[in-house]
Amino acid sequence: MLKKPTPATPEKIEQISLDALVPQNHLVRKIAKVIDFEFIREAVAPLYCPNNGRPAEDPVRLFKIMLLGYLFGILS
């Protein structure tokens, strides 16, 4: 049986800040300070068609996801 969704009430909404959750000395922050990932976007730009097809996922984001998976042993 389907139920109607209950509207969100202010006490059910919680705002969080990722900056507050990730420690200043975390490996991810250190990598972000040292590496400029813009080279990835420049390297793959010729592989994408600028005027047709679906908008692509950001290649930098995809690379970062793969890098984090490798660094932290995430297999999926």
C-alpha cells in the first residue's frame, strides 16, 4: 500500500558542513592542497563532443572518486 509522503518539518531538517566533519589534517585535504586536478579536464576535453549528446559527468570528479576508492580500499 502506498502512503502519502509526510512533509518535512523544520525539526527533521539538519544542516551539516562537510568542512566541519573532515579534520584539517585528513589525507583528502592534503591531496587537495597539493594537486591541481585541472590537467585531467584539459587532457580529456578533445574526447567530448561540445554540441550534442548528454552532458557528461565531470571527469575530474570521476577521477577523484576512483582515487579515493584506491586510497581507502573501496572496491565497489
